[in-house]
Amino acid sequence: MKVNKLDQLFDILKSKPKKRIVAAFANDAHTIEAVGMAIDMGIVEGTLVGDEATIKKVCAEHKIDPSKFTIVQEADEMKAATKAVELINKGEGQVLMKGLVSSDKYMRAILNKETGLMPPKAILTHVTVVQLPTYPKLLVVGDVAIIPAPDLAQKIAITEYIIKVAHSLGIENPKVALLAATEQMSAGMPACVDAAIISKMADRGQIKGATIDGPLALDVAIDKESAEIKKVTGGVAGDADCILFPNIESGNVFFKTCTKLAGGELGAMVMGAKVPCVLTSRGDSVQSKMYSIALAANASK
């Protein structure tokens, strides 16, 4: 089934065996409420790693039944993140989620060479799925939060992760736009050069499972009229399912513009580890947190 709206993920997950989400240092209402709501919807099971007394106090304050969670005691922030990763490695969870632990410690636990979640030579990246009232389908984009200035190898990895997420949404042959400031091939712009290389790699079968084209400017990638006016043809122009951004600034500005000015909703997760990792912030809407959990649970094996 192709997912056209983010809330369709909830119904899909209800028909599948439940995945278990493990929240690292889940001492805060932000995390407990989100995981609790996902459990109530019947889309996941939940383990909270943190200080048990604090977790139960938060549950009491927000009228949440603590018995719906498996609670693992660990009062230290870094040790809780490490313990959550350990549970994943033991097969006691299929999705990792950031709780009150700081982002740097959360990432440190994931990236630890001895006890973390990184396969050899893997690249960690952030994939976002955006739903816009002005676009007829979902957009899968990256990277907007982790890799500041991806080199060619990192862009190839991001492209492959974007394709993987698109496949998990039922998009059998996603159309991937490799973004630059122009659709014209300019040797002086690194974004254009990298896009041309990746596009040619796809033509030669080195990147599979998608139709890939670039460089493409944003208007040409998502607007059929612009593509027609500029006489840009191909399998992607005007109808992209996915966008690879040339750097974190362009990606970050894009996704915040979508949510703050264009009424967009989104779900996001970190890819590249052994399991999808949810990285929400206090500023995310409740709906966005739920979409992120659902997106990660749907993408997990």
C-alpha cells in the first residue's frame, strides 16, 4: 500500500506485529506522553529507560498509567542512553528514541564503536517525510539535521537511505531530485557536479530502486509548469518524491519553512544505525512526534 498521508501509517501499523520502542533517559513528560499515546493507539510497545521514581511521578502528574510501559531503572543520563542501546542490541527493541538525554550523549551512545548501533562503514543521517497541503504527495528529504556539508560518498549514502524510506512508504520507484541552485550543469558549483555524478551512477545501475536526476533546482523538481517552461524533461522533473539537499542549511531552511509557513506536517528519524532512531525535540508538535514514532516503527525490520 502506498502511503499518501502520514496518518495512514497508524492504520498500517495496527495491522502489523507491534514493534517495541526503547526510549533513552525517558524522565520527561515529552517522551512519556508520546510513547504512551503510541501504545494507546496500538502501534508500538514501549520500554522507558530512566529513573523509575521520576518516571512514575511524571505519569501520576499527567494521569498516565505507568503499567503500560516496561520501565528499566537507570538514573544516570549517559548510562541510560547506553543501556537503551544495549537493549536494542539484545533484540529487546526495534526502534530507539531520544528521551531527556542531550542530543550529543544520545548520538555518542549510538556511535560508540564497541557498544553502539553502527554497522561497519555506515553513515548516520537524518531523513524527514514532509506532508504539505500544496503538494499532492509526501516528500522524503535529507539531510536536514546531522551532516553539515556532505561529501560525495555521504550524498550517495543519504540518497540510498531516502530511497529505502520511500520504499517503506510503498513508493515502488521513487523519483529522486538531486537539488542545486540551478538545473543547468555548472562545473563551478560542487552541488551540480555531485548531482551529475550520482545521477550517472543511477543510470549505470550503481544506485538502484529509484529514478534519479540532477542537478535540479527546487522549482523544476516539484512544479510541472516550471519544468515545462524551462524545457526540463526526464522522469523526475516536476514530480519528485524525494529530495537530496546539497547541504544542511538548504535542507533545514526547507523543512522549517514547510512547517512554519506552509502548514506542513512531518515525521523524521535517524537512519544508518542498526535500527531507526527517533530524534524529536521539545519544539515538535504532538502530531509530529507521533508521525516520527510511526515512521520509524514502519521502517524497522
